[in-house]
Amino acid sequence: MHRYARRLGLPRDAWDVYLIYGQGSRWEDEPPKPDFWMHQLASGAPAPELDGEQFAKEAIARLERRTSP
């Protein structure tokens, strides 16, 4: 949790966060920075609050770009 908090720029542990990673993301010592993320934290997160429909659109758009010729 602490590693994600640092990576996402959060002042406390990260939970209720939803992350999308790009195809080139590599997990090494620390989690990679997500390409897109949303949260359900009380406040203070530098990302939009979770909107399931918007999150799904982001994920689908990224998958479609990945599979396009």
C-alpha cells in the first residue's frame, strides 16, 4: 500500500484505487506509474473520483488501440 501511495502521490496508503497500465509497463522494485487511474478516497487524490462508465470507456479505448492494425 505504501508503494502505491508514493507512486500515485497520495499522502496516505492507497486503497479503493482503480488503475490502468499500458502494454509497456514493467513491474520491478516499485509498481509502475499507471497510464490512467481513478479513486474512491475521501479527498486529496490527484486523479478523478471513480466513475465506472468513464473508467470502462478508458479501458476499452486503450484495448482497442492496442489491437488495432
